[in-house]
Amino acid sequence: GFLGALVFTLLAGLLQLGEKALPWIAVAFVLYLGTVIITFAVNLPLNDAIKAAGIPTMGFVNGKWIEENPRYIAALEVWRDAGIPLANHSWAHLDFNTQTLDAYKQQVTRNEPLLDKVDVGGGKRWFRFPYLREGEDPAKRVQIRNFLARHLRQRSP
């Protein structure tokens, strides 16, 4: 996770003392350190405060970003472990208005295996349209809503 990356970056920096790569390793170290500080100082207390206040929370997941940055799955696991349900937000955060119905169905279903691995479960999974765009064409909108209902997904509020 973050701490492991921080340690390895620090070790790489020590091994590269006096080399040209050292400034870049130093930058990476500072960025990792910043990420760790923000995670522990802001994100975790914020999650705890939201939960304590009884405010419903949900994480919206685009699998493309996890595929491109596998280390980000740790964030989803933190949310899952905190009891935060994870919602399908399509694979690549594409605008439904710019996609064919079949292409968009693939965006929805492609995201499901990732969510099956990390979601807390508990019934129907939510779906949230990127940009909150549910379709300009009324017929297309009805078709995607029917598709989502058949696949046991609810549109998120």
C-alpha cells in the first residue's frame, strides 16, 4: 500500500545518492508522503465523522481507473472495510448521451466483476450515470432503465 511505496521510494533514494535520478525520487517520496498524510489526516477521519452522523455514503466506481492504476484498489478496500457500499458508475465514465445503448450496456456490465470483488454486498447494487445524464432520447432512457432493473441495479439518488 501507501506505506510500502513510501519505504521503497525512500530506499531507492538512498541507493541513488549523488545520481541524476535522485531529484525525481525525492519528488516521488514527497508525493507519497503527502498521500499518506492526507489519507490518515483527512480521509479516514472524514469517513468516520460521516458514518457517526448517520449520513448515507456510497462510492462510485469506474473500473477503467483501477485497471490503469491497480494500486487504487486499496482505496476501494478501505471503503468496503468501512462498510461503504460501492456503486457502478460505468467502466470508463462515459456520457450515456454520446454512446449507443449496446455500447453503454457493455460499460455497465464490464464494471461488475471488479465490484463483485470489492463491494460489501447486501442486495441490489446501485448505478449512477456519469454526469447524471440518463439519456436525451426518452426511448433510449426507458431501455437503459429497464436493462438496469433486469440486472438488479438501482439508479442512485
